[in-house]
Amino acid sequence: ACDLLFLIGANPASNHPRLMTSILKMKRRGGRVVVVNPLREVGLVRFKVPSDVRSLFLCTRIADVYVQPHIGGDIAFLLGVAKEILERGAVDKAFIEDHTEGWPEVEAYLNSLSWDQLERDSGVPRETFRQVADMYAASRGTVFAWAMGVTHHRHGVHNVQAIADLALMRGMLGRPRSGLLP
């Protein structure tokens, strides 16, 4: 199983409760969760898995980092994490070269973005970008999961492209314990 899960624009605690059991197991193995949602969902902070006695009585802490961008600030947040990954040299260059097209343009675009603008457009402080990038750079297997909060949006296609680009940057597609989970 993955060691890092991004939950973006989704609330599986309400909409996909069976997934919460898998998240509970991942957390117990030391996995981490980044939640990206403008709305603070109580079930993504602490959740009671009914089939697990310990979780039922003590609750399970779900989000290790809970990012609340402005509504519509998802793309700026994802681009900021990508920029941070690029700046620290955590890009999987071999994967990029062998399995993608257009990387020089993406790299140039990320380099052109200012941190002030990314913070302003996302509503997320720079330290949060660093914290999330630390987790992502250390991950050996990351899954990016999202729901209608991402796709049923004016910029839904661009949201999904930003998620996919972030996954591609570190080679988190086509290998075990990683991938995209719409």
C-alpha cells in the first residue's frame, strides 16, 4: 500500500466510508494523509471506523496535514507543491525523460511562478507548501485521490492536469503503491 495519500476535494468519511478502513490500515502502517479541501470535514480530521474497536472508541486521526485553499485555489496550491519539488531537486528525471512529453515547458512555467502569487492565489502559506513537499519528496508510493469537488469545477480539467503533473514529476504512475484515483 502507499505511504502517502492526497485526498483532494473529497470527503470519503461521508461518501466512501469503506475507503476509510483502508486509510485506517495505511495510517497504522505509518502512512500519511494530506487533505486538500476548502471545507474542514470533521471525518477527515478524526474518524471512527465502526468495524475496528480501537478506532470506534478512540477515533483515528486521518489528516496529517489539512490544507484549506481558497475555493478555486487548488491549482495554485498544486503548482506550488510542484514548484517546491522542482526547487529541491526531487523530480524523477529518468521517469520524466522516459515517460513524458513537454517537461521543459512545464519546468519553465513552474520557474516563472512567484511564491507571492501562489500564496495569494491559493490562500495557503509558504510553510504549508514546504511541509507537503517534504512529505511528498520522502514518499516511495503516493496515491492522489479526488472526487467531484475537483472535477465538477469551472477549472476541473486544469485541476486534474495539475494533479497528474504532480504525480508524473516523481514517477508516481505505473508502479506499485502509487497512482491516480479519481
